[in-house]
Amino acid sequence: MKLQTKFLVILFPLVVVPLLLNSYITRQHFAEMMGESVAQQNNILKQQMLWNLDIARQDSIGLVAEILSYPDLKNAFDQLQEQPELLQSRLEQFQQHHPKLQYVEVLSERGTSLARVQAAAAIGLPATLPPSDILRLFHADHHLYMLESHRQPADADVAPGLSIRTLVRLQQMETFIQTTRRSSNILLLLLDHGNVLSEESALKKLLPIQGDTGGNQLQWNSNHYLVNRTNITPNLQMVTLTPTVDMEASNEALNKVLSYVAIASGLISLLILHRSIATLVTNPLQRFQALTLNIINGNFKPVKVMQRQDELGLLSQSMETMRQHLQDTSEHIEELAYFDPLTGLPNKVSFIDTIQHLIEKSQVSGHQLAILFFDLDNFKHINDGLGHEFGDEMLMQVSNRLKECIRSHDVIAPGNHLALQDAEEVIARLGGDEFTLVLSKINSPDEAAKVATRILHKLSKPFLLQDNDVFISASIGISMYPKDGRTPEDLLKNADTAMYAAKSSGKNHSRFYDSKMNKPVLERIELEASMRSALANNEFILYYQPKVPLFGETRFEFETLMRWNHSEKGMISPGLFIPLAEDSGYIQTLGDWAIEQTCRQIEYWNRKGYKNVTVSTNLSPVQLNYGNPLDTIKQALASFDIRPEQLEIEITESGLMQNEKHAVELLNDIKSLGVRIALDDFGTGYSSLAYLLKFPIDTLKIDRAFIRDIDSHPESLKVLESIIGLAKSLDLHVVAEGVETREQLDLLQARECNYIQGFYFARPTEPDEAMAFFEGHYTADTEIKDNNPVRKAVS
Ligand code: C2E
Ligand code: CA
Ligand code: CA
């Protein structure tokens, strides 16, 4: 059942029942009023009857007075004893002159009739009238009569003690009865001592039966009458028969009016109810339903809000708010489906779409496409080490710089993914630190290479992140359509492989895809996976390479160099696996292990009596910039009970640049423990004097590449001399790396380089073997111009 019908079913009785009740009460009231008016009418009739009777009695009294004063009759009364027959003749005489007198009789004191006369007109009267001294009414021959007895007092002048009975016709009463009947259809009847004074025999029978208690309705001559009895004198009763036809007619008329009013007001009320329910309830509900259906069907078209202050008005406002939210959410979801929420760049889904469109266009134009796949080097460490906020900020800045590198600067706005189909160059973010760029209308791969170089150049400038200058580089892989693939997926996969290859071969450059790349990339992935179990399997070991002192230094010095003794592949060089460990973040664990292991070895040597041992260990830029090796160093120093200056940390110049603020703080903290710090590979990077002053450095390690040509390039020697001079002036120890020849050694010795590290003396090897070098050196007669510094150190 519909809501409106339900409302009507509930409200219908509420409207109709009061209406019916109202008409019932009105009818009752009307009936009462009718009853009252009938009673009133009876009262009037009674008064009229009494009056008529009174007139007749006046007549009757008047006649008796005339009888008594009539001379002849007076005479007859006087001589009643002597001539009783005289009264009869004189009475007859009197009657003839007084036709009104229908009957007259004179009775003695004892009630015997002395004379009686009856008018000829008075036909139909009973032969003997009842001996009565009270008033009686008769009906005879369509007329009404009144019989009355008048007794003369005993001391009267005329006829003392005699009674005169008179009978007069109630003509006026008859007329009254007839007129009443004619004018208002009311039947007036009189009952004398219970006798009906009427010639209507049926009525005569009916009325006594009905009696006083027999209800107040009567049917006669197929008419209905309302019967009402009123006593006029103790013996005389007036009965009115009021025909109910008129009353019924007016009752019916009233009923009709009431019914019409009830029906009309019922209908009007229902109509108003129907309209009100529709406007107040059902219409708004239908609108809500339509709105909900729209929303279900994904149509968020706004609907006019109902300006009402009631609950439905509020509901309408809430629904509008809800619709707005849903619309926003749906737009947002759509945006998420096609755009990266962080940078606002298109995401992988829309990027693949775009490549597909561009492929179709290239098939027509004959141009090539280039897909550039970027991955930020070491981004993982920024994110893990400095926090996601930092990382997010970095990605946004990177995305902004990438946008500046493409020809069309109008980068597609989020929420407008259809516009991507018309774009010629699109940058997207695939997730994490992976960005992609598609270039269309390319004539040769050189054009793509130029863009890649431009991008690398743009990214090489520092990023300002929370007051830190942070450096980051990227590796870029490039695939070309149609050469390297014909579907977006293949092109992306191959660009990714090329990017991997670029990363493996030293980062911060770009590589074009080559089908031969797949193998090393797979190997790299395999190696990365097996690295995690390698530590637990004791596959990592530290080799030690002696640093030989030239000028009476009293310390044994070594550098630790890590090796991976792979169960299947054999010994793997750190140049291969350290970058892998850095990329995966595993370097933090591995680096901590190396520090701990180094300290353990120092303690071992201390226990063996080699108290003046100093060992340097390499700290990856990733650890330096994004990790916290301070705690590890503190713990290792404490748990192995070694002197802090026995440990040295080697860092590279390029490592210092990436997140300078962090690095300075960390190195100062490490330095304040008493641990030594060496700057590795000096001369390959910026060789900045500023760094030497800014960082708390103890040792400068001149890079192998430098040493390599000092014997053949005089300029190199000059630079070497100035570096050593600079180091000396800053009171730094100088270590020369990669010394392989006697010539190199001589040149360095002549320039008073403190330590020599290189294959000329010893290769990196197991710790015992490394220490054996010093012992051997001590016993053997070396050519070092020194009086056995080593021997001195071994106490
Ligand atoms: P590095 O710190 O510059 O280490 C010196 C490298 O030069 C070592 O290579 C060493 O074997 C090599 N070398 C020493 N003397 C000579 C020489 O006379 N001639 C030649 N040609 N080479 C010489 P290695 O052991 O292969 O290590 C390569 C790089 O791997 C190291 O360069 C260092 O950057 C990194 N590395 C090694 N072990 C670790 C480590 O435990 N942690 C970290 N973070 N990096 C490490
Ligand atoms: Ca080193
Ligand atoms: Ca080095």
C-alpha cells in the first residue's frame, strides 16, 4: 500500500466519524425541538379548548339566569306545588323562544324530574341523559353538546333547592376543531369519562385501546400520528393527533442537508488531506527517491534544495550535502584512478593509455617514441632515514624539475585524464621514486639522450629540504618504439631494464635498452635476494690491508675491505655487492656488522699484545647520510673495551655532499667519542678545501687514480705535492692508496707521505696474514728507511 493511501486510510475515519457524530447530535437536537414545539402547540390548543368550553358555560349560565327571570316561568316555579304541569308548558314555551337551549330539565331536591324539554334539532341525543350534577359532554349527530346541572340555593327567591340541567351545543368548539383539522391537519378529539366524542368509529376503538400508556404513535387511515393527551377538566381529556408526515418531511430534509454537508466536508477534507500529504510528505519523498536513484546510477546532478524549515527541509539540505560529498569523493576516486595523489602527475594506468595513443599516432606519422624510465639513486635511504615527509617533499620537488625539462610545459591537470590523449609528451609517476616520460615525434634516439642529459643536469643541483641542501642523482633507462617493443607494457619493461643497467654501472647516467641487458639484470636481482641470508651463513668476511708507516709512526694500521664468499659464485668483490646493499638498504645492517667485526678484531689483537693497532673501516654514504652508525660505534667500543682512537672511519667526499647538515653532526658526534675520521678517495671529487675545514678529519687518503700516474705525469706530481703540503699544514695524516711500484713509493717517501697502502706491500687478506706482514717486515731487512718502527710498537 502506498504511503499516501496509508495516510488516507488512517485519517479517513478521523474526518468522517466526527462528521457523522455531529449530524447525529443535530438530529437528536432537532427531534427534541420538534417534541417541544408539539408540546407548545398542545398547550395552545388546550387553552383554546378551555376558552371554548368557558364560552359555552357562559351561555349555559346565561340561559339559566333567563329561565329564572322569565316571568311565566317564575310564576310556574312559584305555583309548582299547586300546578305542577304548568312548569312543563312554560318551559316548552321558553325553549321555543330560545333555540340555543337544546335541552332543559328541572329536577326536584331529591332528583326527580319535574319537567323536561328537548329541542327538535337536538336529534341523536340519548333518550335519557345521565343523572349528573357535573359537567358532561356528548357527541351526537356530528355535534358536540354540553350538559350542565345548576342547583338553586335553598334560600333562593325563585325555585329554591331545585336543579336546572341545561344542554347547549358546543358550536364554537366544533368550528375550532374543524378549523384546526383543516388548517394544520391536527385531529382534535375529546374524551369525556373515557368516551371518545367522535363519530369516527375506528378512532373510537383505537384510542381507548391505546390508553394512556400505549405509546405516542398511532396509525389511522394509513397515516401516522403523534398522540398527545391533555386533561382539560378532571373528566375531560383532549387528545391531539398530529400527523407525523410533516415532521418526517422536515426531518428528512434535515437529514438530507446534514448528509450533504457531511459528504461535502468529508470530501473537501480528504481532498485537502490528499494535497497536503502530497506536498508535505510524498512529493519530497519522491524527490529524495529520484535523487538517490541518480546517485546509485552515478549521476551527481544537483537537485534544488527544499527551502523549508521542517524536518524534510533539513533532510533535503543534508541530502544535498551528502550528494556534494559523494560527488567530491567520486571525482577524487576518479582522480586517484588516473593521477598520482602526491605529485598530481598521471599514474601508470593513464601513462600506459597515453603510450597506446601515441603508438597509434606514430603508426600514421612514422615517427619514433622514446620511453624514459627514471629511478632516483639512493632515494630509499632518504625515505627510510629522514622520514616519509622528507621523501614526499623530495618527490614533489623532483616532479617539478622534471616538468621543467619537457617541451610542452602544460602538464596535464589532475581530473582531466581525457586531455592525456592529445598530449605529445607526458611525465608520469609509477610509484615510489620511479618516474617515466614519453616523448613522441622523435626522429632519432639522440633526441631522447639529450632530454635524459638535460634531466640529469637539472637533478644534479641541490634540493632544499627542511633547511638541508640534499643532493640526489638518478639513473635513466630508455627504450625506443618501435625498435624495443610494440606494446606499452614491453616498452616500459625494457626501459626499466635499461634503468637497472644504468644503476648497476655506477648510477647517475642514462642507458639505452639493449637485448643483452636482461642477463646481468636478472643476476643482480638474484644476488640481491641471496644477500639477506648471506650474513647469517657467515658468507661475509673482512679482509685487512696494511697501511705501512714510512716515518717512525708507532701504530700498525689496516683498512678493512669486505668480501662476500658466495656459496655458489665464489668470492664476490665489494664493487659489485656494496651498491646492491646500498640500493636495498641492507647496507645499514652490513655496515653495523663491519664496525662490530672490526672492533672485535682490534680487541683480539690487543689481547695478543699488539696494543698500538688502528683499523679503519669504510662507511657507506648511505650510512653517513641516512643512517645512525653512532649508536653502533658506541656500543662496539663499549662491548669490546678498545680505545676509541684504535678505530677509524673512512668516508668519501661525495658521501659528505649528499646531506651535509646531517653528515657534519654525525661526524662531530663520532669524533667526540675519540674515533678517528679519514677522508677517502681524496682528489677524485671536488677536493674541496672547504670540506677539510668543515669536517673533523684526521686523515687524508689520496685516491689510487692519482697515484697511478705520478711517475709519468709531472702535473700529477705537482698536485700530489700540494695536497700533501695542504694536509701537513692542517696537521692531517696522509695515506697514499694503490701504491703498486717502487717508483711510486720513492716519490711518496720523498714527499714525506705518512702511510703507504698498496699491492706493493700487501694485498687485502685475512687478519692473521695481514698482521704477519708487519712481523715479517720487522724480521726481514726491508728497504724502508727507518729503524724498525714496527718492532718498537710491539711491546
Ligand atoms: P676503497 O675504500 O677505496 O678501497 C680500496 C680499494 O683499492 C680496495 O678495493 C683495495 O683492494 C684496492 N687496492 C688497494 N691497493 C691497491 C693497489 O695497489 N692497486 C689496486 N689496483 N687496487 C688496490 P676493494 O677491496 O675491491 O674495495 C673496493 C671498494 O669497495 C672500496 O674502495 C670501498 O669503497 C668499498 N668497500 C670495501 N669494503 C667495504 C666495506 O666494508 N664497507 C663499505 N661501505 N665499502 C666497502
Ligand atoms: Ca677505503
Ligand atoms: Ca679509497
